[in-house]
Amino acid sequence: MTTMSRPPADPSAPGPGAKENFRSWLLFGLQDAKGIHQGPGAVSDSHLKKHRWWQVMCLTGVDYFSTLGYQPAIAALAAGVISPLATMVLVAVTLLGALPVYRRVAGESHRGEGSIAMLERLLPRWGGKLFVLVLLGFAATDFMITMTLSAADATAHAIQNPLVPGWMQGQNVPVTLFLLALLGAVFLRGFKEAIGVAVVLVGVYLGLNVVVVVTTIFEVFAQPVAVDNWWLALTTQHGNPLMVVGIALLVFPKLALGLSGFETGVAVMPQIQGRAGDTEDKPVGRIEGARRLLTTAAVIMSAFLITTSFTTVILIPEQDFQPGGPANGRALAYLAHEYLGAGFGTVYDISTIAILWFAGASAMAGLLNLVPRYLPRYGMAPGWARAVRPLVLVFTLVGFLITWLFNADVDAQGGAYATGVLVLMTSAAVAVALSARRRKQRKRTVGFGIIAVVFIYTTVANIFERPEGIRIAAFFIVGIIVISLLSRIRRSFELHATHVHMDRQALEFVSSNLDGPIAIIAHEPLRLSPEAYRDKLTSAIEVSHLPVDYQALFLEVVVDDSSDFETALEVHGVTRHGFHILEVHGPVVANTIASVLLHIRDVTGLMPHIYFRWTEGNPVSNLLRFLAFGEGEIAPVTREVLREAEPDVTKRPWVHVG
């Protein structure tokens, strides 16, 4: 349509006011379920440019590699002199556990849905939906704490820099809030070309870390006394080697922050460039690229974790890791300043601040993609949840609250972050174990089962060690479940059908009457005997005064999964005992009937009339049956759904009850 095909605007008509302009800006992109602002984890459409796997790895790396900014310090604070051995356990779990699990997830969830979608397919109906909501609560914990923890650590790097003015000392909370507000402002404006930015940030950051690691390794060899002191402390405190290994296994869950990034790795799969012969159902090239991404990222991160765990615990005094110490939350930055000078250290700080801040951007984009992917499809999100900007404001405000509650402390947020990461990884391990069992792959079932047990132990140990993590996760879970169920109730009277299709026989049935109206009798598919149809027809003729020679047309709705919301309806025409029947499967009887009636009206141009009997039972129990099982009091609910869908009463299908 061109501007010439529109009527000219009336110059005297008042323009939209400030309130209307603000509402239009806030809800921009509301009709697009994914939003129009493509963030670092956004799922691109098929016609948009794809990227090489190593470029997308950098997109994952802003989350995964950025943990080097605080992981070595947290490991040293949690494990002390055993930190290198506990880190080796972490690396073993990464390479032998998390990596095989997520390589399988990449093969079975190549559209970027991740392990949550795998479990959703394994657990249908309301139980599956509620389980997904719980996992979304943990995912929200993971992503939100990624934002706040990364911003807090970026603040620590900025304030501890010797070139920063003295008045910023102790201002961790205001600076962190400023970084979160800046992050929200970027997404309110729109965030594109994130991969190009990620490649630069990750390339520079890893290069600087290589310089720091190589330099500190030489310093370790140049200071044999420091190595001897570390070994003496290790053997003195834990003389028995088996005891050292046992303690390392017990301490390992505290280091679980180093496992982050795998869920993001599979979430960004649609960004990976595949082969020429790839199809949407079998994107072999995309899956292969995702597996290369996961493997390469895990190997790089493992190498950095092992080397930095040794150099930091040997070269940095133990007291400097304590809260308020110069190495707390920034061990590698401490070494950069100590051994490479203030100039290089400042460059390292700037690079670390940038990648930590961008890790928050990746987490924000993950939330913006995750919420619209599940909740609107379940009918469990308010209408504005399809727009990006309201969600950005909500997530930013939640980030403010978390920062204030934890006082922008990196160590204090570590438990909540690890809880979210570990629960998601545990769910992924369980999902692939169940998938292997379903496909009768015995060896893989046992292997993935063992990995799942390891992650279950790690998760439980982390929860007991740092219970604040499960508490904040419970806050997110309860919030998501309550908002989702209230939204589902509020949207119960909407049309659920994404589209309606009638087969040839069904079209012939509704087209047999050329004059109209089209009379349709609602019938429950549980009573399929000839007597049931004759009784229903006789009752309709007597009570609703249909013609005695009326050629009956019945409409039957078979409820498959009442927990579904958005569905495509296929209407089939069948003949049973000589009667013409429109048969359709749907999640809710009343809403499905309303959708079919409106479709018949639009296809034939004739007004359909639907005839019901009153439903027996208590109105309250019938309402609960409608909300939970898609049944209940059908007639008045059908009329209400039609009223909501078609405001013009002259165009609304008629509902008769007798």
C-alpha cells in the first residue's frame, strides 16, 4: 500500500497526545512474538544472515569466558589451597559431563529451544507445563543473576583500578545500578549486530588473558619459594592425599560458576551458518557447527581455569581474596596490575568491564527470547509480554532489586548464580538420559545417567552450602507460576485457534444449506451410539423448535490436552450411524466451538446457530472444570468467547440453550 492509496489526513484533526505516543513507543513490536530488537541471543529468521560457528562462539563467550573475571577469585576464596585440585574436578565434569550432554542437546533441539524443550516433549499436559514453569524460574535466576553479578564484578574492576578517583570508593551499588540502567537503555533503543561486537570483545579479552597467564606462569617458575609455600600449606593442612581428593570433590560445587555458558551455547544455534543442503528438520551443518562451538569453548575455558587456579593461589596472598581485599572478585586483574604495570592493568580492566557488561546484555537477550518462546504459547503471559520494551523495564527493575538486596556483592550472588546454572545443567542431563532410554541406547543411557547423578549431587550440595540461591530461585519460580496462572485465567475466554481448516467432507456438510441459517447441534463425543444421536436430535427439535425434517449436523470436540493454548484446528466431516458430524480436536470445548462457528460464518457467508443442552452440576465446579480440563459449562462460555471475539452482535453466531 502506498500513501496515495490512503485517505488524506485531516490537518485540523488533533494529533496523538503524549500518553498515546508513549504507549505506542512502549508496546512497539507487540504483534511480533519475538520482538523486533535482536539481542545477542536472539533467534534470527531464515532469510537473515547466519555466521560461522567460531563467530557465534564469541557470542556464547561473552557469558562463558567473562566468568574468568571473577571465577579464580571465588575459587580461591571457597577452596583455599585446594583450589587448583577442585578446579581440575570442575574441568573433568565440564569435559566428561556437561560437554557430552549439550552436544546431544544440540542434536535434538537444533532450533535453540535447549533442554527445557526436550523435557517439555517428554512431559505433556499440565504436569509438563508446570515443570517447564519451574525450569523457567531457574533459568530466570541464571540470567538475572548473570546480569547483576557481572555488573557488580565490572564495578569492582572499575573501582579497584588505581587511576579511578577516590570518591568512587565504596560506591559499588550506585555504579552497578548505573551499569544495569545503561544496559536497559540499550535494549530500549534496540540492539543489533551483537555478534560483531562479541567477536571483538572476546578476541581482545582472551588475548589479554593469554598475556596475563603466560606472564604469571613465568613468575611462578621464577618464585620457587612461593610454590614450596603453597605445597607446604597443602600437605600440612591436608596430609592424606586421599583426604585432599575427597575435600576437592566436596568443594567442587562451590566452583560451579565455571560451568555457565552451555545453555547459552545451544540457545544461539539458529545463528550458526549451516551447509547448503541443510533443511529446517535436519540442519546437519548447524548441528555440527554447534558441537564445534561447544567443544572449542569448553577446551579454551578449561585451559584458562586450570592455569589461573594455580597462578592466583600461588602468587596472591590469601588475605587479599577476602571481602574488601584487592583481589576479591578480580584475581586476574590483580595479577595484571602487579606484574604488567598500571597501564596494561588499566587496559585489562577496561576489557574486563566491557565483556562483563556485555555478558549482562547476553543474559538480557536470553530472557527476552525465553519468555515469549513459552509463556504466550501457553496462554500464560499478559498481552504486553510479546513486546520487548515492557519486558526490558521489568527485568531492569528486578536487577535493581537484586543489586540492592545483595549490596552489589559478587560473592553473595555466587550461590544463586550457581543454583540456576546447575539446575539447568541437571535438567539437560536428565533430558538426554531419558532420550537415550527412549531410543533404547543402553550404554548412553547408563553414561548420561551417571552424569545426571553427578549434577544432581552438585546441585544438592550447592543448595545446602549456599541456601540463598534456592531462596531467590524460589522467588522467581513462585512469581512466574502465579503470574502465568493468573494470565491463563484472564485469557481463558480468548479464541485459541491459530487457524481453522475444514476438509472436503466438512465443507460439503456446511454447504448443503444454501439459504441459511446453518443449524448445528453440539454433541459430546463420549456418547457415540445411534440412540445418543437420535435422542439429541429429538430433544433439539422439541425444545429448540427445529424443523421436524431437519437434516442433523452435529459438532463434536475431542479434548486432547487441555493444558495447550494456541492450537491449529482441523475439522473433519464424518458420517456415523447415518448422521453428519463435524469432528475437531482441541484443548478447550467452548473456545474450539467458537472458533469453528466463526470459521463457518466466514467460509459460507451464512450465520451458524449452535444448539446446546444445559449442563448439570454446580456452577463453581463447572468453572473449575473449564479452567483445568477444558470442559464444564459449555453453552454460556461459548457465548462469552463469541462475544469477546465479535463485538458486533449482528455478525455473531447464535447460541441456543434448551
